[in-house]
Amino acid sequence: MHRAPAVIVLAALLAGCADVEGLKNEGNLGTVHAPQSLWKDIRPDPPEPDQKPGTASVVPGLPKVAGLSMRGVNALSVVRADITSATEQDGGTGRLVDPRAVQRLALCTQAVDGGPDCPVRPAVLHDLTGNGREELITALDLDGRLSELRVYTVQDDGRVARILSRRAVLEGVEVAAEHLAVREPTSNPAYVAVSDYVWDPKARTMNLTQLTLDDCPSLTGVPLSPDAQRCTR
């Protein structure tokens, strides 16, 4: 009896498997190119200490906090002192704070909440450092879209220090345990960028630990929780 060569039998079996598993020849996938580095001979100068918005900084001009609790601190006074100091440090260049911030703060009255036209958001208290003491989280809205996010803590010596500043389009800000997440729109309306900040006890600041993309609920059909916000257009 004539027997088919083993190679032919194996080829036939493989062909059968391909039909069952749905494997198909995708043809020529093209040539894989290595990334092209642009301007590789040009490097930025290292930032000066006062050019790092995320660096912890004691806010000058504020009294020490009695009892080391932010609950007795006026958030508007903290923001005013911080914005004034940051503006003097960067000379209006925008490295540390948007030049419009001082003008926007001028809309606030001497009322505790700054009055109806004050662009400083209501303060939120949450323990981000894990030491049992709450931090003060607030934001100064520069226009209808851009904001200056600020987070402050009370140091052991009673002084108020800024541990995070972030200029961003605040699609959402979330806190959970010792994490603070900032949600921002991207160039793709189906996604938002999520920056996760965590307290760094050595640096004494909130450091960026993870940057991810998340679906935009308004486009994916995912139900929104009561406190969730729809993606910015």
C-alpha cells in the first residue's frame, strides 16, 4: 500500500488545525522601524528648586496652626498667602502659578467663603499622609476650564506647607486612603488621563506614582455614580 510521506501528512494536519482554530495568513505585515529620536542633541537645563511645582514649600505669612489640625484653618487665607508668595518667586513667568491667579483672587471678598464670585473651591479635608491629620485640598479656578489644584498639610512644627500644586483641566479629583487622583481630558474624547499621587514620606510631598487612561463614561455607556462627572468636551 502506498503511504504518503510524513511531511505531507503533517502539512495536512496543520492545515486542518488552522481551519479549526481560525488561524489565517495575515500577509506581509510591513517593515518594523525603530523609533526615531528627535532633537537628541538638545537637552533642557535642570530646574531650579523654585521651578518645581510639586516641591513641598512652607507657606509664608501664616500663623502656626494650633493643635496641628486643618479644621481651624481658613482655606482662602492659605491660598491667598501661597499664591502671593509663588507669584513673587516666579516673577509672573507662570512657572509656579498662573499669572491670572492674583487677578482672580481679587474677586474674593473678606467673607469666610470669599463671597459668590470667589474662584477658590470649597476646601476638602482628607488624610493623605497617613499620620491621622487631615490635609486641606482646594483649587483656584482660573477660567471656565483651567484650575490651580493645591494641597496643604500641617507640619509637626505647626507651619502650613504646600505638598502639591497642579495646573490642570480638572475633569475630576478623587481621594481614597492616601491616594489623590486627578482626571484630565485627553485629545481623544473617549478617554481621560488619570494621574495618581501618593504621599512620599522621604520627600515630604505628594508624588506622581501612576499615569493611566480611563474610559469616558459619557461615551462608553458606563453608568455614572451620583458624584461622578461626565467627560469634558
